[in-house]
Amino acid sequence: MERDDIIEYSLDAHHSEEKGVEIRKKIVQVTILLSAITAVEIIVGVFMGKRVVTPSTWVLIKYGYIVLTLFKAWYIIKEFMHLGHERKSFKKVVLYPYVFFIIYLIFILLVEGSAVFIHNNNFDWIQIYK
Amino acid sequence: MAGEASKAIDPKELWGGGRSPFSMSYGKMMMWFFLISDALTFGAFIVALGFLRYTYADWPVSEEVFFHIPFSHGHFPLAYVAFMTFVLIVSSVTMVLAVEAGHRMDKKNVIKWMAWTIVGGLIFLGSQVWEWGTFIAGPDGDITTWADNARIGWNPYGPPQYAQFFFCVTGFHGFHVFSGVIINIVLFINVILGTYEKRGHYEMIEKGGLYWHFVDLVWVFVFTFFYLI
């Protein structure tokens, strides 16, 4: 087992001037990436909105938005919140419980949401699933 | 920070059990745990929005609701929200630059970047106020005509839940930005007073930074699920 007390402690995480230049370069790269993704999302939102494109294209755009959002979120967590540089086990402590819970919540609420929609609109369950 | 350390942990910094789990200070880990619980709250908000949208066949399209910009009567769909998103991303970047300067014990640069972070937060808050005013005023853009103003029970755009979610989600997020700005101001004053210089490390900036980046992270999701989809 790795010993806990000989690993670089977070309070001692000082770095030199040269390392600082390197880190700042990375920060600038991530900034450009995040801004570019946001710009793409806005342009798609303005020129290919729900009312403009066909429903099937809109579904694709929606999934595209979700992928881009998760991509942005991952970069914010990894680089800005520095989780990518923490211990691997701590990364798991933070991410796994949340991800498991939220996937279940999304699944169950969206299923219930469509059930309420069907109920409100007096659709016939059997007809829909036949 | 994997690999061999340059020195052993100062015994004074160890937790009660005589060890330091994940090589992390107690305060920083508790900030992470707080952020997980806060993320559950926001996650519940956004998933509940998804639930409601699944129950309605039609829902307002934000390009047709959010097209105003200040000092103009033109039609600029999503332009102001894009500006707000950009402000928040940039203030997150200045925060991470303050953390980086703190790791070099560079007090001058920490002060500079913290100041810009606070400015960014204040611009975002002001924008949020303007956004609420415009949303409440409704299509005629006049907040003094009460009959067509958006409110909790009714709004001119769509189902009542549309305004309810706008007020709750962006309001709860805006309140987080507000408390983040207060935290940043406290940290800023402490940096100027030299509190962290004396302590030998700027970890407090890192903890405040975690909160501030979290606020940005939440906005990324609000932006996608409330404004874009």
C-alpha cells in the first residue's frame, strides 16, 4: 500500500516560476477551448433552432448539446477545479456516487415525465406500445 | 500530486487519526463534499425541469424569449446569455490564475486576479438583474404594465412552470454567485492583509476557487438545459 504521509501534501503544493509558465499556458488553452465550444453552441442555437430545423435534426442537435456540455464540464472539473491532478482514489470518491445517482434520477424522472404526458393527454397506453 | 514527496507532512497538519487521507487537507476535502451535496440540489432542479418538459407537448423556445440586449431594441436571440456565459467563464479563468499565483507565493498577482474575479462576478450579477427585469416585463418590454408581466402563477411565454423554473433555477444559481462574490471579497481582503503570506500557503484561495468554479460549472448546465434545449 502506498504510504499516505510521504505523498506531496496539498498544502505544500508550491511550484516554481517555470512550472507556473507551463500551467498558465494550459489555462489559456482550456479557456480558448471552452469559449470556442460556447460560441459553437450559441451559433447552432440561433441559426438552427427548434422551430427552424426538422424534428429529427433537432434531436441530433440536442444530443450534440449534451455531449458538448459534458465535455465542457469535464474540462472545468479536471483543469480548473484541479480534480485531474488529485489522487485517483479521491477522484472516484467525488465522481462515482454522484454519477450513479444522477443517472438513475434522470432515467426515472424522464420515464415518469412521459407517463404523465400520456396520462394528461388521455392516450391509450396499449395503442402506443402495440 | 503523485509520486514521492519532497518532505513528510508536518505533524501539526495531520487529521485527528494521525494521518491525512488522500494527502489532502481537511478543509479542502470538506469543500469537495459540500460541492457534491450542492451539485445534487442543482441536479435535482435540472432533472425536474426535464421531467416537466416531458409532460408538455410544447414548451417556449428561448430564442423567442431571450432576444433583448441592453440599450437597444434590436432582435438578438441568445446574445446576452452568451455574454453572461462568457463573463462567468472568464472570471473562472482569472480565479484559476489567482490560485496559480498563490502557489508561487506571488501576492501581487493574487491580488490582481482576485480583483478581476470579483469584477466578473459583479458584472454577472448585474446582468442577472437585468435579465430578470426583461423576463418579467414580458413581450412589450414594459415592467410597469402589470397585466402582462411574468410571475409565479402565470407568464406570457408558456406553461406557468416555465417562469417558475426560470425564477428558481437562475435565482438559486444567482444566489450562489452572490455568496461566491462575498467569499471572494473576504479572501481578497485577507490576501491584502497578508493573512495567507503569514500562514505560508494560499490554500484558502484554492478552496474559494473550488466554489467559484462550481458556480461556473452549474451555469454551463443551466445554459444548456434551460436556454439551448
